[in-house]
Amino acid sequence: MTTRKIALVTGAGRGIGLGIAKCLAKDGANIAILDVHEESAVSDSLKELQTLGAEVLYVQGDVTKSESRKQCLEAILTKWNRIDVLVNNAGVAPKVRADILEATEESYEWVMKINLQGPYFLTQLIANQMIKQRKQDQSSFTCIINISSVSSTVASPSRGEYCISKAGVSMATSLWAARLGEYDIPVYEIRPGIIKTDMTAAVTEKYDKLIAEGLLRQKRWGLPEDIGKAAASLARGDMAYSTGQVIMVDGGQTVAIL
């Protein structure tokens, strides 16, 4: 019997994170989730993952806090004694879309801490655990997947802190890929485009119009499962010799045309 992979997906109570967790569960993984919500608030999501055959571990915590990150890893090791996949998905948009001429330091610090600082140090923690596992069993496959955004390269002056945080995630991917290469632990980046989630609900009308006018080569919204399918492929090891690579899941938004 094949041993099920153990995957930690941050922010998987809903949205893109849930879409990723569902695809990993369908692929035979057990799922650990680190999220800020009360467990009762995401109980339907957890049940859905269980119906897909996954064992589910939910850890309520804040990715920006060292104690939450350590508590999460300890819970995973207590339950399964290892971790195979880390998906750094948890992230936020600014509470207020403000012109960069007027944006506040409070908003910048809040977004940066959740989107960049927290995942950076969670990766450090998990990577050290993965290194230990690789030294014990070099046949095991482990990987790290960072979820960024087309906003890492496409400027939106009304949410500069978000764009800068995602550009940082892209560099973090390169840094971790460079550092972990000697242990054969690939690090990837999935760069979503316009995805239908709670985060984009407030701008649905705007993007409906832009998509209708030809913003995307594929004329539809992306879905959380589109990101999930890409993550599942990476977690399987389908691109095991491609560390540091960016997977675009943006409906062709960033394809340059004349």
C-alpha cells in the first residue's frame, strides 16, 4: 500500500487554499491546515476534505507568530511523524485599496507580515525538518510550493503593498530553491491570475468587464481548483527536476501579444 503524503497548506479554510487542499486530497494526501479562523467556521471545508479520503489536522494559528508555526509542525509530527509538502498559500489583500501616494505604514506592515515574513520563517522551520527526513531516507520526495500572484510583476498602484509582498515571495522562491538544492528539495512558485475567491468578490464587476473586453487569452475567471491541480502535479513530483520554476496559472493574462 502506498503511503499517503502529508501536506501542510496554510490558509486552506477557504478560497485558493481549500482548492489546493481538495486537489491534494483527491491525489491521496493527508492534509494539515494552519489558519486563523475558529475550527467551527471552516468545519464544512474540513468535512469536504475528509469525504475525499484525507485525514485532516486543523491547527488554528497565525502564520506570522513563531509559536503558531512551531505548534503546527509539532502537531503534524505528533500525528504523522513527517511532512512531505508545504504550500505557503495564506495571504491577504490590503483592507483598503489606497493609492501608493496615500497608503499607510500600518497597511504595509500588516500585508507584508502575513504575505512574506510569516511564510519565510515557516519555510525555514519546515525546510529544516525536510532536511532531517532526507538524511534519513533519500528516496522520499519532499517539496515546497509558494503561491504568489501575477501582481509580483504586474503593477497595481492602488495596492502597492500587496504587489511588493508577492514580488518578495518570488525572490523567496529563488532563495529557497538555491539553498535547498543540495538536499534535492525542489521549491516552486505558482503565480495565479484573476481567481474567483472571497478576496476578489468586491471587484467582481470590474474584472467581469475586463475579461469580457479581452484582458485574458482564456476568457473566464480562474478557479481555486485551477491552482490546486497545478499544486497537485508539483506535489506528485511531476516536475522534480525543475526547482525554482514559476508555474503561471493566469489564463494567459501575462502573455505578450501584438
